[in-house]
Amino acid sequence: MRTPKITECACGLVVTILGFGFSSYYIREVLVSLALFSVAFLFLALTVLAAILLWWASEQLADWSGPASRRVLAFSRRLMAAYARP
């Protein structure tokens, strides 16, 4: 006689809980809210990641392209530092 694996028991428990949970309106409302929040958070996280990657790519491009762009990069860093001061 084999013993059931913990994943089989966990999957059965999850299916049972979801089956009972979907019968309640409030549980469905919470699940929909969770899904919408997850989508919104994913969109926000991907937007931030894209901004960071674009910033990093612009830094790399400025470093590779030569002295003129390094001066522009230094100038933009000075401007950002000036705005960061209180």
C-alpha cells in the first residue's frame, strides 16, 4: 500500500476549498478583487522594470558612444543632483 504524496493531498484540499468558496458571493468578490489587484500590480512592476532597463540602456549607450555623450551624461547628472537638493 502506497502513501499519498503531500502534493496530491494539497491539491485535493485546494480544489475542495475552492469548490465551497465559489458558492459564496463574498468569496467570489474577494477573488475577483485579488485578481484585479494582481494584474494592476504586475502592470506597475513591469512599468518600473521597463523604466529601469531604459535608464540602464541609456547609461550604457552614453558610455560606449564617446566623450561628447559623456559630457551630456555628466551634465544631466548635475541637473538631477541640483533638483534632489532641498
